[in-house]
Amino acid sequence: MSETSSDEARRLAQGARDRVRFEEEALALADQVYRVARGVSRSKEEAEDLMQETYARAFRSWQSYTPGTNLRAWLLRILTNLNIDRGRRAQRTPDSQPLEEGDYFLYNRLEAATGETDEERVLERLSQDHIAEALGAVPHDFRDVLVLVDIADFSYAEAAQILDIPIGTVMSRLHRGRRILKQQLAELSVGA
Amino acid sequence: MSEIDPCEWCEEVLQPYLDRELDEADEAKVKHHLAACGWCEKRYKFEEDLRRLVRRAAVEPMEPALKLKLSELRLEL
């Protein structure tokens, strides 16, 4: 009898230790998770809210995390799902606009507008503000993929898993997202 | 005559090349072309630099106050 209750106590203590470890590991990843939160949000305030919701949910459902698997991806799956649920997706969608231009078009446009032929000088035409603004103008479905792959360094396969979409969709959204980004940059930088 | 223009082909494979998703043969083909074509080489370099700028644009450290709030969300023991 007393043995069972001490087993029980041991199990409870072990559970508490596992949970604390989980919480510490999750918090240690907060900076990396924040980069994604900021990338998919319109403002810093929105990113901060999203972080708090994500961590509150993660801490509540820590038992559904399988130790040894990718915790960062697990946290980001919560984050991207919450972000979709928040219905903050009302926005203009340049989806129907044709994007027939090739991948060189931004460079060609900048080179033509500046008369520069040196790559570094052409690059200087892009300000950090324009890039942040252009990124903000990419529709969310595309931006989520762009942020996960280009900013958070996930592979196509990992991004597919986090967003729960097929890998082919990751690739097409990435492709389209980058095109839209460049189109926005062209408009902002040279009014093209 | 049916031979595809190498610059056009390089433009098409720019993204998968930078994502390291091309197979070895195609990757070698790109490298071979870039070594000889300054026009394409410049555009590849630009794309790489652009990605770096995008990455930098998104890096904005988290406020310490937020970090504190997150740790306060931990469950009570």
C-alpha cells in the first residue's frame, strides 16, 4: 500500500521534472520562434500577442509533445495554426494578377532605372524599409512559407509539416511569394 | 535551333539552385555557365544578396519584457 503511494509520488515528481524541462527548452527557443512570429505578423504588437498565445497553449498542451522530436517545429505549428485561426487574413490578394515576369526582372528593372551596372550599386537601391514593407505586402499564405524557409531556415519538408500542406504547395507558394516580394520591391524602389 | 538559351535556362533554375534543390548535373551546368557569363552571374549574386537583406529585415530581437511575460505563462507547480 505505502509502496504504491510512493510509486505514485515518484511518478508525479518525474512528471513535474519533465514539464519543467519542456518549459525551459521551449523558452530557450523563444527568440527563434519570435522571428517567425514577427515575420508573419503585421506589427510588433501582433507578434507579441501571438507569442503569448502560442506559449500559453504550448505550456497547456506540453504532454502532446513527443520528447526527442523537433520542438521548434512543434511550437511553430501551434503558432501558424493560431495565426490562421485569428482570422487576421482579410487583405488584398494579388492572386489573380499575372506574374509572368522571370526571376531576373527585379534586377533588370533596377539596372535600367539606375543606369548602374555594378551589382552592389544596384543592390543599394533597395532600402531595408522597402524590404520590410514589401514583405508585409506579401499575402499571408505565401508569406508564411517565405518566412519559414527564407528566414527560419526550414527545409521544404519541414515547412510542409509545420503548415500541414503538401511539399509541392510549399514550393509553389515559395516561388510565388518571392515573385510577389520582388514585384513589390520594384514598385517601391523604382515605381515600376 | 531547338537548343534552349543558357541564360534563359539559368533564370528558370535560379530559385532551386539557391535552395540547393538542383541535382548535381544541373548544378554543375549552372556553375559552368556562371563562370563564363557575367550577365547571369551578376543576377545570381543579386538574388543571393537580396535573400540576405530579407533575412536581416525580419530580424528584430524580442523585447526583454515579452520574454519575461512568456516565462510567467509557465504552469504553476
